[in-house]
Amino acid sequence: MDKQWILLCLMICTPLSAGLDPHSLEFQYVVYWDRTDQLLFRQTTLLDGEVVFRCESPALRDEPGPDWVAQTLSSTDLTERDTYCKDQYYEHMDMWREINDMITQTADILQRSRGCTINSSGVFPFDKWVVNGKDFLTFAPRTLKWTALSFLAKPVAEEWNRKSFRNHIYGEFGQKECVKTHNMLTQRRDAWIHQRDRKNMKVCVFAKSITGSIRTALLCQVTDRDLSGLRIQLTEDGLPLECGLQLTGPLPHGDGTFQIQLQVEAIVNRTKPYRCEIKSGAVNISVPWDGHLLQDQASISPVILAVVCGSCFLLFIISLCYIQLHWKGNAGFKKVTLTDDSHSASSSDSSSLSC
């Protein structure tokens, strides 16, 4: 029993397909007996070869794998994934019983791999079944036909080819639902990766007057460690501005980052919004202009300068007047002193003469 269980474990852990196209969505289903003779079910979802969901009985919770899955899917999305896993559990348990009722040996382990690969040539759905580690059946989503891959599977293929309603559902999944789910997951993954990589991106939007012109220069500066693939434009009320367009950079910024600057000229209408739009793959960043000109902040300086200069001039006049008054006061005091001294000296001389 232990050897048989080890063999089944190896079969479960071995994926049905290897080297799938890099752009693929694959659902792997396994129905198997565990060591306690309990029939279990497992569903694994792979996006471009990476496990993104895993669901197992008895919990039947489709648990997200990578961080981007949990961070980009809503609680409603995750609940729908749980519901889908439960539906697949009941469906595959029923099909496992159907197979065991029609074949001459026991299906100890049932494996199924279905999904789609996508490349420049188109979409290629697949649906492959394996019983006890051996190829068993394939289903063609386009023709809606089952093909037996072993003598053991012939009665199953014949019976399942009569189930047109179920076959139609499988065909819709392979040709439409699989592609739709793949595109949704891919877009959310790419958006999360770009947001993670662009989290340190700095975007500044400002404007300045053009001397001798009624136009205003609008500028957008973008700084990041990687500016490859960026598309930048300045817009007025959502429409691109192209007058006087100048693009500078990317230039090294001295700290390992690079900076690119876009400048356009426009007759600013204060009732319309102006924005810098940055796009790259799934990234879509929009930064508004706050409506201030660089010289608006500097326009306070002449006022302050006039006040300071006026205060200094007034202080200078007051100081000058004080000095003049002080000098005149000191000069009068000395004159009186000299007169008294002279008078005293004359009196002394007169006294001496008289003596």
C-alpha cells in the first residue's frame, strides 16, 4: 500500500505539461486517494507557468499564490474563485465515477489539464485527461469531440461524445472564457509590476511666462531609475498640446536616476485643466498643474524689497537727523565751557595784576 501511495504521490506532483507557451493559462485538476483511503480533489491554476491559485478539498478555498494576486483581486473576485473551485470539485467527482463505471479497472488517480496557449498565430485551447499516469482522453474545444488515447478509454469517449450540452460548455471555455480570464489576470499582474517598479517615480508639472509673449511655457519633469518605454504628453482639457514642443533627455540626475522634460507653449485658459499624462504598458499616471506660475512666487520679492529699502532709507534719515542734532548739542556745550574758562582765566589774570 505504501509503495502504491508513493507512486500516486509522484504522479500527482508531476505536471501534465511542460514547456508550455510563455503566454498560457492552465487549469490542472487531480482526483486521487490519500493514505487514509479518502478521495480528494485538487485544482491548480497556472498563468504563464506560474502557480497563481491552489484549491484543495475538503476546504475548497482557492488560495492566491503571488502577492500581486491578493493585492489586485477584490474580495468579490476571490469569492467567485472559491465558488468556481467548488463547482469543479463536484463536476470532477461525478466524472471520476462515470469513468470508473465504464472502464474495466479502477481509476486510482484522475488528472486533467485544460486551458489555452496564446501566441502571434492565435489561440490554441487544449483539454487532456490522464488515468493512473497514462494518456486517456483528449477533448477538442473547436470540434467538440472526444478522442480515446487508449483502448480502455474508447467506451468513455463514445459516451461523452453524446453529451452535446456539456461539450458545448467545454468548447466555450477553451475558446472564449480561457482567453478572457488569461487577459484579465495578465493585465492585473502587469499593472501591479509596473506600479511596484514605478513607485519611486517623481513627476513635477509647472509653468512659467514667456517674455514678450502672451503664451505660457508648460513643463513636465519625470525622474526615475528607468524611463524606457514612457510616453509623455501635456494636455489641455484632455487634448494633447503640441505647440512649441520640446523634449529633453533622458539625462542622468546624479543619484542613479534619469530625468526627462517635456515643454509646450499654450495660451492658458484658467477654466480648463492642464495635466501631464504618462503611460507605459499598464501604467497610466496623470498629474495636474496647480495653476501657479514660477514668477508668481517671485512676484512677492519686489514688494518685500521695496518695504525693506523704504525702511532702511527711513532708518537712515532718522539716524542722520539724530547724529546732526547730537553734534550740534555737543558743539554748543563746548563753546559755553570755553567761554567760562576764558572768563575765569581773565579774572585770575586780573586778580594777579591787581595783586
